Amino acid sequence: MSFWLRPLFLAAMIVLACLAPLGQGNYIIYILTSWLLFSVAAMGLNLTLGYAGQISLAQASFMAIGAYITALLTLAGWHWLIAMPLSLLACFFIGLLLGYPALRVQGHFLAFVTLAFNTLVFLVLRNEDWLTGGSYGLVGMPRPDFGIFNTAKQLQFYYFALAVTVVAALVMWGIVRSPWGRAFRALRENPMRAESLGVDTRRITLLAFAIGSAYGGLAGALVTPLVQFIEPGSFGLVHSLRILLMVVVGGAGFFFGPFVGAAVVILLPEFLRFTEGYYLLIYSALVIVMLAFAPNGLIGIGARLRARFLPLQARGDLAQGSRLK
Amino acid sequence: MTAPVLSIRGVSKSFGGIRAVRDVSFEVAKGEILGLIGPNGSGKSTLFNCVLGQLRPDEGDVHVNGKPVSGMRASELNKLGVGRTFQQLSVFPQMTVLDNIILAGQEHHGTMLSRLLGKPDAGLTGQAEELIAFFRLDHLREEKAGSLSYGQQKLLDAAMAFMAGPDLVLLDEPAGGVNLTMLADLRERLQTYNREHGASFVVIEHNMEFVMELSTRIIVLAEGEIIAEGAPEEIRANQSVIDAYLGS
């Protein structure tokens, strides 16, 4: 996507997101809010997996850590504005630690390391009931009140979540456009070459995990006041796989991929509800078709069309043989 | 007399019972282009990897600008002023030519934090464009590196090694797979860069014509040992080199 097209697309998405809940009932607004916070979680995984090429099946566990820290602190009377950054910091540092195995193992092995971490977090949340409430979870967390703006109502909370999502997206945009973003992509494409050009691949790998995990924590910090009831089952491995599906369906390594992917995974089943008992069947079939025909995700279709219909200067050179000019 | 840019003293490296490199010593002076040739399995790549920190020598040591570098990570070595190319194509295919070149220089500018908060191009677009023009890739600056022809990617690969202004560049078979027209361009560009910037090169190459015309001095390795050393014309006439490598 060109330099000017991307901000225009971002502005159009923000306008659409502002208009989307108007005139809708509480349930639809709740679904739209879920789309926003899963987009945040998927944005984080997109950095780790899509930009930096490090597989992770633990994003839901970071949502859990963020959600539980926010829940415990807000239940203890702390404001969300204090609880949220603490959740983010905790996830950042735990993500940093999770990144260490990535310095030694890659691919399937790394996937299993992160999968084990997700299971570990799930078991801790379920068994340490003195802190987490065990299988019964935690309930009654307040929604943030900012004095002039209270998020108690569903529509207000939606706009609050939208504001947080926009800020998170702008920060992510800054990261992926910066030299860090270039180093993340270099790590994905050719780590040995990146290292030979001065990129500290160890540090950049750890940062990819830490920042991606912090986004998971932010999503978790939004889940807590949204649902006001959290339990370990909401953050199991299946949810990490769902977030992975969002990144892959939307387009891994594309900035807007997570938003599109989260829309497909969260919103599409709701649109298909009119088919009653068949909606999951149709949804699964659609996902299979999408992945078969768009392996680079839905955003990747645009890039493929561009490559197909717009002749490249380099291709012209290839036709003439390998000459400089 | 100025200190050598690269100094290799008594380096030996074995793999199991096989001695890949045996007691190799030589120096590379500032501005020198040294060709390293020899048959397959002669120890050229092992020696390269000992210099680049990917292998730790069993014996001997390697100094760059007077500093010991054995076991040093490639990124640290790069910051000491060592650039390299790989035998296989080693560009970032999904990134544009411009981004490939900027990446090659960005880690030498500012701190980690300033690279996050500063300009997206780390202030390197101008310098990168000059280098792209120098290697005559300017008409391709916005193209993805992966869409370039093999020869163009090879040229980009070489250009990336020069972005950080290195004192020493190790080129691993830069001519491999490059057609004759582009080969002449590549040699001319490397010689011009060497002349204008005073960088030293060590070149591993099997293309004899290319390496003989590019280098100011040649070292010949066979079975892990130096069997000859001298100016290109001396090497061409050396009977032991002809017997071991060049043939009649």
C-alpha cells in the first residue's frame, strides 16, 4: 500500500468504526468492541509473527495476564489508568522472557514452547484460586470512569475501546515504519544477513516478543472492564489459535491485516447466524477457501493483484537479460 | 607503516580428524584487494568463517584494526568496520532496494531508542540513494529486492556491504552466477569504491579472470595450507598453483 493510501485507509476505517455502532443494540456493540480488542491482540501477534517471523501460540495467555492483573488491581480500588500500564509492563517483561527460547529454537519447536507457556498460564490461573478465583474466575470489575466520560454504558465503552485501539494502532504504525520495523522484517527474511549488517538479532527477537506480548496485555486490560467477569477458559490455547487465525486470514506482516482478520473471525460468524445451525459449518468452509486462495491473507490479495497487473521495472529488465541498464 | 586492517596469525581449524585450515598467517593492508583462491575443500570458507566469528579457531588469532575478533558476533564485527557478502544471494526479498540499503546502514546511526523515535529512514535516504546510484540500481530503488534479476540482486548484495563505510569487506564468490556484462560492471564498481574510499577487500572467487583482474595480491590455499602468495601474474605462472588448482 502506498505512502499516502495507508493514512487515507486508516482515516476511513476510523470513520467507519465511529459510525458502526450507531443505532445498534447492546449485543452488536459488544461484538464490535470484541472486534476492537481482538484486533489489538492480533496486532501484537502480527508484530511477533508477521513482521519478525517468530511463531507464537501464546497470545491468549498474555491477554490473560493483562486481564487478571487489571482485574485484581481494579477490584482492589486502583483506577484502570494505573492498572493498564502495569499490565502492559508485566506482559512486556514476561514476553521478553518467553523470547529467550526463540534465541535457541525456531519453527515448530518454538511453536511448542509457546504452546506449553499458554498451557502453563492456563493451569496457574485455574489452580491458584487464592489469587485468581480458580475456575470460578473473578467478577465485578468496574468500568473506568474518567469524570467527564464514564464508560459504564456499552456504547460509551465501545468509543473508549476505539480510542485505545487507535492509539495502539498509531504506536504500532510508528514502530513498523521505524528502523526497528525494518530490523524486524530483516529478522524474518534473513536473520544471518541481518546480523552481518549490524542488527543485534538477539535483542530484536526479544523485543518482538516483548512488544507483541504487551499488545496482548493491553487487549486483556480491555477485556476485564468489557465483560466484568473473567475465568481461565476464556484464555485457553484455542483462543491463541483464534488470534493466530486472525493474523493469517487478515494477512501476516500487513499493517491492516489484524483488523481484517479479527473482523472475519469475530464478525463473520455473527453475520452468518441467520443460517442457524449451519453457521459454523459455512464459516469453517469460508476460512478454508480463503486460506487456499489467499495464502498471504485477505490484505495480501491486493499485493498479488498489483504484482499481476502492474509490470515491474525489474521484470522488464529480466526480459532483456541481466543487465544493469 | 600503517597497521594492517586484517591480521591472521597461525590460524588452524579442525573438524573431527580433518584439519580444514593449517597454521595460516597473512595480513591485509589498508586499501589492498586480496584474492583468496584454491580448489573446493581447500579451507577458504573455513578461514572466512574464522575471520567472521562464525567459527572459533583451534589455534591462532584474528585481529581487525588491531582488535582480536575470534568468537565475536557478526553484528559486533560489523560495527568494528567489517562488511561481508555471502556465497548465496543474501538480500531481503520482500523489502525494496532502498530499504535493503538503509537497513545496511541504520544500525550504525544513533542509539536503539533514537532509531525507534527518530526518522523512519534514520536520516539515511540521501546516502542510500548515492550508493544505489553508484551501483547503478537507481531505476530500481522502489522495487522489491526479490523481483530483481539474479545479477541485480548480486549487485545489491555487494552494495549493502558498503553502506556502513567499512574498512574491510569480505566478498564470498561475488561473481558466482553473474553474466559477463554485469561481471565487468561489478569489478569496475568494486575497484572504483576501493580507490575512492580506501577500503580493503578479501575476495574468495573461482572465476580466475575476475579475481586476477580485481586483486592486487593473491593467496592460494590447498588442503588448508598456503601454497603460494604473490601478485596475480606471479600466481598465474606458479607451477605448484597450476598443478594444484589452475591446470594447464
